[in-house]
Amino acid sequence: MKNTIKNIILGGLLITAGFSSCKKSSFDDNYYNPEASVEADIPRLFSGLLFNQSKASANTIMPRYWNLYVFQLPTLGTYSQLFGYTSGPGMYEQKTAYSQGRWQYYYTAPMASYKEITKFYDHLTSTEDKEGYNIFVQTSKVFLYDQTAQMIDMWGDIPFSEAGQVISTGGTIINGKYDDQAALYNQMIDDLKKISLFLNENKTATYYKQMFDKADILNAGNIEKWKIYANSLRLRLAMRISYVNEAKAKEVVNEILSNPTTYPIVTSLTNSIKIDARGTELRSVVGVDGIKASFESSGFNYAPGFVINNVMNPSNDPRLKVFFSKNATGKYLGLDPNLDATTQENQINNNLISRVDSATFSRNDKFPGIIITPAEISFLKAEANERWGIGTSASTEYEKGIRQSIEFWFYINSLNDNADGTAYVPKVKPTESEITTFLANSIISYTGTKDQKLEKIATQNWLNFSVIQAQHAWAEYRRTNYPKLIFNKDNSSLQSPTPPNRLLYPENERTYNTANYEAVKGKDNVTAKIFWDVN
């Protein structure tokens, strides 16, 4: 695609964004290559939207170096305690220059791609083209809403309705106002229903459907999976607001779970939403841009303390062996972030701390881009039933979620194709007897008070996300207050002595979108909460 999008000002941030380099590429021949296209059109823009990047390393779906090493692991991984971090001065402080990259990515990749798609669509003149290309517009909104919700979950109010107007105006720079976070959530929840119903009635003509199939690097043109994505995302967002707007959440959740034919959701590994690694560009171990360099950099592969020491090891969790490796003594031990630095250093130097499993994570060239797993959906269904009596029994969904999580992570481990030359052998899956024994463990079994049960559901959901989806783990931790993590106070910090409730707006946003920033300046601090965080 040509550099058709230049000098974009989105949310007040001036950026030069060249989505493509017109270079020769070995992208999967079955799909449009957004990196090699010489002309922009709706199908190629759609592929670019899903390819999900403004540069090779800035990708939030496939596990790439920039997002993992610079932002996801040290920031969101620390705030969710799914990353093994050492204690010390400034351990909770935000490096706004790095979070600025995550902010910038949203506006120069998914938002800009979507704005270009709608610009092309709005200029179509025939009814046939309008009807045919509408499938691209509607499904691109699902992906955009997913990314938008993540932005809100991290920052709160964000520029949305007025973002990217330089594209639609043909070059006139208009700084974007900040939209209300709760209103945006409600808008997305409502629109996802409309999109799902549109997909139910989909009658896209063959000519356009064939282009869609080739452009769709996520679901390969499978309309049913796009319905599943839209409805599962809607369920996630409804549960996210369930403590601040319980009435709406209950209505939406009940509608989805009571009508599985109309509103199908993720139920298995087969219909989970993910981008599978393939070809050359859609790989996970790609030199300095990949998952390997992220986890195998110094200090970035320590196993987190609470996950192992408080949850997985005491319950003899079968996922331990695909999540982490044993230490020098043949045991599993996580790095407790609340120990003093000297003790932590001694444990690390003596190889007493387990590491992130390399076969599953850092050396797994086929690690996919995970979007929605069946376990997450089952845990949300369990919570809905426990709180409101909606749907299948909570115990059934809870145990199903654990089983699905076990299946999913052993599947990820089995994907390793030894691309780095190491002869990895997939870990042996647990037997039914082993899983049954695990589910009966007092830490895991679905027993106790209502609050204790909700804690178990939330803890398993948090664990299943892993640090790869730390953005959702951090959001769910703030929403539910589970698991009961302990964060030592950093009294040396003037910014954030404990993990923040939200991210601070990036420096460039405060500088270049000054007028609009004034409207949210009073909420731009580490103690302000995202609207759904009321527990």
C-alpha cells in the first residue's frame, strides 16, 4: 500500500505513519500482503487493520518485541503480578515515553486503518459496491472496538469520535476531543449487537466475499467466527461494566447466553479467536522483533511469585510444566516481589527461581496472536451464573474453564516446531485422573461462600490470561479485586508508591492536544479509576 496516510494527527498526536514499504515480501500467498501492496483499497486496508501494526515490532496481537519487552511485561505484567519483577525504587512508575508508543500505535494502526476503510467506503457510488464492501466495514469495527476497549481500560477517556479526521478531511488537522469512557463502552456494546445481527443476515455477493476471504488474516473469511468474535467481545465488555451498571450488564449477558443460535460465542479451542502464526511475517520468533528477545533479555523470564507459590504449586496445577521450568533444585519457585532486593538477588544468582518455559513461550515460533480463549468465556459465564443465576451452573462453567485452559496451554506448547534448531518434545498432557484430582484440590474445588467462589473464578481467569494478555488480567484484577495480590509500598516514589489505577496520558498528547487535554487534566493521575472500577 502506498504511504497514503501521512502526518496523521489523532487525539492531538502528530505522527508520520507509513503503513507500508512496498518491499518484496513472502507473506502467505493466500492473503493480501499489507506490507507489499502498491495501491490502497478496502481489502488491503482490511488486511492492514488485522495485521495490526504501524511498524514491524509494534504489534499488540502477535507477541512482538516492542510491545512485550518495552510495555507489556514490565508495566502491565508488574501491575497484574503476572511478570516476575524485582523490588526496588520506582518499580511501579510509568515510563510515559514507552506508554506513549502504545498510545501512538492505536491511532496509527487500527484507528487509522479503520478511518481509511470508511473513507474509501463513503466514496463508493454504486449500491452493489456499498452492499458488497459493507462486510469489511462491519467486521473492522469489531476489531477496532476490541482495541478501543483496551485503550479505555488503560487510560479512561480517549479521543475517539473526532480521532483521525485528517484522513476524512483530506489533510485538515483537527485535534480530537476526549470521549467519555462509559459512553464509549455503551456505544460499543450496543453496536456489537447490531453487527452480530448484520452478520446473521449476511448476503455478501460472491465477488466481494472472495475478496473478504483473502483479506481476512484473522478468521479466513469465516462469517460464523466473526459473529463469535463480536458476541464474545460484547460479553466481555458487559461483564467489565457489571459492577457499575449491573442492570445493563445483566440484560446483555442474559440476551447472549439465552440465545446461543442468534448470539454464538467462543466455546472451544476450534472457534477461539486468534491469529495463527504462519508464513514469514506472522511468526513469533522473528529476530529482535520476536517473543524470544522479549523473554530472554536479562531479567525478563523470571516466574512470578503469587502465580506459582500461592496458586499453581500448592494445587499441583498440571499447567505448571507448560508455563514454567523448574529451578536448580528441581522445584517450582516464583520470584516473590515483596521480598527484599538482597534475598531476591540471592535466589536469582543461585538459580532458585523458575523461568518462563521456553518451549511454550520464548522459543515457540508458532505462538499465536491470542484474542479470546474459550476459558475466558467460560469463567465469565460462571461469574454471571454465580451472581445472577443466568445460564449454565457456575460450577459447570468454572470447571469447564479450567479444563479449557489446560487444553489451550498444552496446545500452545505442542505448536513449537523447533524453528531455532532445538529438539523440543511437547509436554505430555495430563490424564483425566490427574485433572479430576486437581479439580478436587481445596484451592481449586468450587466450594465455599459466594465471595470465595467468585474469587476462585476470577483467579483462574487471571491465571489463564498469562502475561501475554496482561492487559486483560490487569483490567479484571481491578474490576474484581481478585486475586488478593500484595504490593509492597515504594516509599521512594513520588509518582506511584503502589500500582496505579490507570495509565497517565502520554507527554506528546498533553503537549499537542493541549486544549482538549484540559478537559481531562483533572483526572490524569494515578489514583483516578476507570469508570467500571468501583469495587
